[in-house]
Amino acid sequence: MNTTLSLNIEQESQLCRNLQAEIAKVIVGQSAVVERILVGLLADGHILLEGVPGLAKTLTFKTLAAAFQARFQRIQFTPDLLPADLLGTTIYSPKTGEFAVKKGPIFANLVLADEINRAPAKVQSALLEAMQEKQVTIGDCTYPLEAPFLVLATQNPIEQEGTYPLPEAQVDRFMLKVKVDYPTREQEARIMARMSTGREPAAQPVMSTDDLLRMRQLIPDIYVDDKVTHYILDLVFATRDPEKFQLGHLRPLLTCGASPRASLALVAASRALAFLRGRGYVTPEDVRSIGYDVLRHRVTPSYEAEAEGMSSESILKQIFAKVEVP
């Protein structure tokens, strides 16, 4: 393996560890969630956080923006939000007789789409071009978005009133869907002690966009062995054709499996995770560790699965347990 690459990764990944430590000054626990957010930053993939209210989803993103020197915009998605509120619009000037473009909050490095499922479909669809093509069309002009550009979205899984389910096409644009769980008893005690002083901690900038873009150049060079590549393919193909993996009982439980975009995302995310852990190569454990976050929103359970109380998560557990690890 390339010694120079290993040294560069070891040196550069220390910046990410510094960023994680800075975020930990504000956010108690949730280290796995923070790690996944950094995976998205490094792999250039959008992130969807799902969890009940009060689990510091928004605070985590705001703390990241404070520790990471980048232009940050928070957009509260509501039922009356319009695409122009997100992308921008053209404004007519009576003095000049011309139209001027007023760019919307989407023109930032980090865009927090808070409670994304509260906006109607036309607003959610307005995000598609920005998320996939890294550009925005206003009127008859197209404007590129400055790199890095990342959409960090949150949604509440339990409250359905006044919400609009995300279209499959948009859900697939998120590289990772991360579940945010309740803190442990010990962590919640620390949260109470930290937040009851009246002096809320704040993160200081420790990393810039230039640092991130420099790190991203190393990610494609991280080695992925053929056996690991075939392991990724087996996992993805098991969601499409479970019979070939002695998982025929899953066939009636799956409406559709993961697309080729899932394979690409799993390779990229595994490389980014290996980078965060200071390695120049991907292991099967990297794939298993990040696999649920890449696949859980790309596997659609059937009505029969829902009737039996089975989610995409429980289906994936069976797949990961059955597919042979190299």
C-alpha cells in the first residue's frame, strides 16, 4: 500500500478528530451520528437525520457549522414554503427596467433543511436539481453551487399531521439516512448538568472548507480490495434478488431493492469511514458499520411486511446476517 497516502491520511484525519472533539464540547453522546455526518462531508453526500423531537438534531448541525468554517443556512420547512423561498427569484427594477436575480438560502456550503417533510412536494422537488446537479435554475439562467455543498435534513418519524412524505426520487438523493436514538441515562445526566448552568457551551472553528476539499482528494485513492467490492455487491443484490442468497422468504416483504446508486454510495461512504479511522484501505467492518445508513432508505418494505410489523431495518438485519463476510 502507498506509504505516502497512509501518512497523508493519518495527518489529515487528525483534523477530523479535532472537529469531532470540538463538537463533543457541545453535544453529549451521539458520537456515531457525528461520525456519519463527517462521512457525508468527506464523501460529498447529503444526509437525512431521523429522530423524535428533542434529540439535538438541529443543534448538532448548528454546532458543526460553528466548528467548520463554512457558509451555513438554516431553512425551516413549513407547508406554506414556496420554491422561490428556497432557490431565489428574479425581481423587476422599475428604475432600470431590468430583472435582477436575488439568490435564495440554498446558496451556501451547508444547508440545514429542518423538518424537510413539512414542505409540500413542489418545494421538496426544487431541491432535487441542487442536490444531484449542484446547480440551481432561476428563470432562464443556471447558477452553479459553490463546493462544498451539502444538504443536511431532519425529519420527525412519528408526527404525520401536516407532513408530506418525501418522494422516492428525493430520498434516494441522500447518501445516508441516520437514525438518532435517545441518550443513555449517564449521557442524559451530563446533558442536564451541562445545560442547567445558564452558560451554554459553544464550538470554535477548527476546520475550513479548504481543509475539507483537500481531504476529499484523498478519498478516491483509499484501497478497496476486490473481495470487499464483491461483498458490497452481494449486499445490494440481496435486496433485489434475495432467493440467490437463501433469503427467499424476504421476496414478498420487499417492494423494491436498492439501486446502483446504493452500491456507489456504499463504496464512497466506506472509504470516507476508513479515512476517519486513519486507514488507507477499506475493511468489511467499515462496510457493515455504514451499510445500514446507506441502505435503510433504499429498501422499500411491502404492505405485507408492514402488516407483519417489519421495517427496512429488520429486513436488512437478515441480509447482513446471511451474506458471507470476506
